[in-house]
Amino acid sequence: MSETGNRLRKLLESPNFDPQNYVKQLSQQSDGDRDLQEHRQKIQNLADETAQNLKKNVYKNYRQFIETAKEISYLESEMYQLSHILTEQKSIMESITQALLSTDKDETSKEMQAAFPKETEEVKQRTLTSLLEKVEGGKNIMDTPGRHLVYNGDLVEFDVDNMSPIQRVHAFLMNDCLLIATWLPNRRGTVKYKYNALYDLESFAVVNVKDNPPMKDMFKILMFPDSRIFQAENSKIKKEWLEILDETKKNKVTKDKHKKEEEVPTSPVRVEVSTNPFDMDDDEPAGAEESVNLGLEWIQELPEDLDVCIAQRDFEGAVDLLDKLNEYLKDQPVTQRVKELRLKVDERVRQLTEVLVFELSPDRSLRGGPKATRRAVSQLIRLGQSTKACELFLKNRAAAVQTAIRQLRIEGATLLYIHKLCNIFFTSLLETAKEFEMDFAGNTGCYSAFVVWSRSAMRMFVDAFSKQVFDSKESLSTAAECVKVAKEHCQQLTEIGLDLTFTLQSLLVKDIKAGLLSYKDIIMEATKHRNSEEMWRRMNLMTPEALTKLKDEMRSCGMGSFEQYTGDDCWVNLSYTIVAFTKQMMNFLEEGLKLYFPELHMVLLESLREIILVAVQHVDYSLRCEQDPEKKTFIMQNATFLHDTVLPVVERRFEEGVGKPAKQLQDLRKSTRPVRVNPESTTSLV
């Protein structure tokens, strides 16, 4: 750039540049319109140069932009996985902390009860009595022996439907029930509350309500089929209510269980021997409890070891422990202690299954391909859940294939895009099939599910294929090349015994049929248009090169006898309309054969017949109407070329491509045989 341009650039790039002052000074200093035009041209040149540099920088860094976007996407998926792992670790640490706190609380409670057993019980009952004196209609609550107060406090009740406040209440939590009392607007002496409802602890469930400002610090009590929502004064009091309610319910269940065990009679009972062979006793013999040794160290630590394996994502180790336990208990009698152990282990199995199911969910990262699912799938199969493993594996792979197709950048060149699409889809399908065969080798019942999944995946592929090829109105030659590429890739699946060619064809038949009919209509309209302008003159190609090129084109179309219709000085003894029609029809036939499969046989055959009839009928009409003997002879020569050269080539090429002769084309050629007649005759075709 010149020195003047550099100064102008620096001036415009300066941080203190003021456009209005600059224009004012420029108008004052200029001598006329010419100076302003020259200055305007300089600024325009500078703007063009800046835009050009900007385009160059964009093109230069375009690949870096794409790579950066991909890396950001990968980083996002990795951060999601890391966040999930941290969340799992946090929940595990919280559960361990809660377990330790509950253990310490239980030990402290036992120590306090041991130190002051009578005083604590008496104080709680005395406190409850004094509080219930303030409740109208609550005198009979203390009739139940052993009932004492655990916790109480003020709450606000909300309507379940519209979440509007209803009334203030006071809740009394006792060791076996929950009393709800409403506030009295007009107090009478020491009475502050009125009896509202009394719920047994086993008759309701407590649910934490997630904070959604302004509705916060709430919890719900579910009593089938009703429910009530209460709001605490703050989050601390809400947490206390939830913890104490849960602990009190557990204590009641434990106490009732011990009470039932103590009520079992200890006096010897005479065992009656039944002579009915179908009268099976569910109870095990007295010595069965002692015959199963569950005191082994590894059995005692098994539930905790399973928790550790699940937390550390050691799925193989967890399943190995379960297999070891099942092998040990396989021939052992089912006793009460064994049932209790089974209950503990089944809970861990459920947790392990949930983790493995999440590992196979489509929400997880799909970058690892089919092999990334092998670990979770194999462990689910070992747990006896091969059906669920198969379903989740196929859902995971369907999401991976769909994501890969969606992320594929649409190219300007359709054929290039189809090459990439086929490479991505069929490679993924082949890898999925190989991985499926490896993972589910011993579960032959799952193969039908894979076949069904393959058909649905193929439907997904065809949707993307048709949208790019047929919906965008590509030429028939481009569509034929794209379909050919898809068929070639589909043939690769036969090496593993999976043939989806018929599925591909059945899904494409509708679009291919529409494409053939559309291109047939185009050829017929073009032929009719050329026929309307037909002058029946010989072609003059002007140059030997053009004549040589036309000979090569006709030879590639299969017209080996075309040489006899060429003369000297670049003349061709045929009409331009007939030559153009021949090339266009042979091109349609070749592209149609690339798209051919049995379902399209009649479509292609009838299309060829209609196209040929347009040309034949035009020649026939011209012969009937033409009065000039020379032109009539020339028209007859074109008719002979159509009948003796073009139509036999069409029949032969169709038979080679399809594998069987076309009787309709043979009948058409016989019915259009030209008749050598006197030039003055008006009859030309039979």
C-alpha cells in the first residue's frame, strides 16, 4: 500500500478517531467534488482490502475453528462425566457420614438410656401431658401406655392444589403417632390448640419438597389417598423434622419387631407328623440354622465389600463376589439367616444394576464406540439380565449412530456427502454387529432384537440419504451414483452374515420410482420441444474434432453402426433431434439400470416405452405430413436409424442389465417397423 494509504489506515485505526470532525475537516480542506471523490475511492479501497484480509484469515483459520469446536464438544462430554463422578463420590461420602453420625447417635442414646432410663421416660411423658392439656379434645391421647413426646413445633399448612397457606398448626410427634392441632383464634384459659388429626406412624410417609422460591422449607405427609403439605419456620427446623420423623418411624418398626419375637412361645410344642406327601412344611429343621455357616469373615463383610466395589466402579469385582456367594449357597438349605443375607445382597444388586444401566444410557459419552459398552454389558449378562443389556446396548448404539449422522457436515457436492455418510453409518453398523456377536455369543435369543434394530437404523440412514439426494432434486446420474455407493457399502455387511440389501432397496423404492418418473417426464418434455422445432435437416458439426467427439459419444452409447450415417466435411446424415434423443434416452437407460432392482422393473420398462413412443410418433407424423420427396427420404433414413440401430441396442442393454429380455420393447420394435414405400406415399409405419 502507498504511504498515503498507510497514513489513512493509521488515522482510521487510532483510538481517538472522531468521524464527524474528520468529515468536517475534509470538507473544509477540499477544493471541490473531485477531491472528495478521490478520498472516497481511497477509503473504499482500504475497506475492500480489509475485507479481503478478513476473508483470507477466516479461510486460513477455518480448519482450526472446526477442530476447536470439536475439542470443545469433547471437553464438554468429559466435564459431564467428571461432574457425574464427583456427584457420585459426594453422595457416597454423605451416606458414610450419615451412617457414622447415626451410629454415634445410637451409642449416645443407649448410654443416656442406660444412665437415666426411668427419668428420661418419665420426663417425656410428663412433658406430653402438660402439652396435651393445651389441646382441646386431646385428653384421651395419653390413654395408650408407654406413649411419650419426641418432638413438637409450629408449622404452616398449605393447600396441595394451589400451594396457598391454609392455617397455622402445631404438630406433636410421639413415639407411635403424629398429632396435628390447629391454633384457636379465641383462647380459653390455657387451651391454645384444637384437635385436628392423629396419624399412626405406619400409616403415612414423609417426602421432602424441593425448594422453589417463594415456596421453601416444606415437607409433605402422604396418607393414601390424601396428602398434606407443611412449611417449617426455616431450613434448620425442616431438617430436624425430617430426621426425627424418619428416626422415630425406624425405632417404632424395630420395637414392634422385637415385641413380636418376644411374644413367640418358648414352651416345647409337640411336632405333628403328617402322612400327606403333598403337605410340605415351609419351615426348616431345627438343625438347619447351624448347618449353614454364615460366620465366615468374607460373608460377614460381603455387603460392605459390595458397597465399596460399586463406589469404586469395580463392577467385575462386585459380580465376582456375587458369584462366589451364589456358589457357596447353591446346595445349602434356605434358612432365616440366609434369607436376611439375601435381602441385603439383593439391595446391592439393585444398586449395581442401576449403575450399569446408567453406564449404557445414551446420555453418557459416545466417543468410545461399541467397545466402550462391553464392560457394562458383560456384567449385566453375568447378573442374568441379558435382555436388558441387549436393549440398552442397542439404544446406546442407535444414539451414537444418530449423533454421528447429525454431526456430519453437509457438503456442497452431494456425492461427497453420501460417501462420508455411508462410510460413517456402515462402519458403525459393522462395528456394532461385531461387538454384539462378541458380547451376546451365548444368548442366541437376542439376535432377533439386533435384526430389528438394524432395520430401524437403516431407516434412519435412508432418511438422511433421501433428504440429501432426492429431496434436493439432484440429477438422475448423481442419484444413481449415490445409490450405487450405498449398495456397495451395504454389501460389506455380508461378511458377517448380515444382508440388509433388500431392506435398503425396499426403503428407497418410493424415492427412486419418483426420481425415474420425474426424469422421464423431463426427457419427454425436452423431446417434444425439440420435435416442435424440427426442420429435418442434416447435422453439420463444422469441425472434425466435433465429429470425432460425437462418434465417441455414440460408440459409448452402444451405437457401433453410427459410422455409416456420417459423411464427408463433418456432415451427419441424421437429424439433430434424433441424435439428441438417442443420447438422452441411452443415458436414462444406463442410469436407470444403476438404480434397478426387481420392484422397479415395470417402472423402468414403461418409462422407456413412453420415451420411445414420443420419438416414433413424431417421425410417423412427419412422414405422413411431409410432401417434399427429399425430406421424406431423409425422414425415412432417421426412422430406419431408430428402428434398426437404436431400438435393438436398447433391448440388448436392458436384457444385459436386468438378466431377462423385455417382451414389451420387442413388441414395440415390431409394431414400428418402417416400410420402404414410394416417396409420394403418405404411409410409412406399420
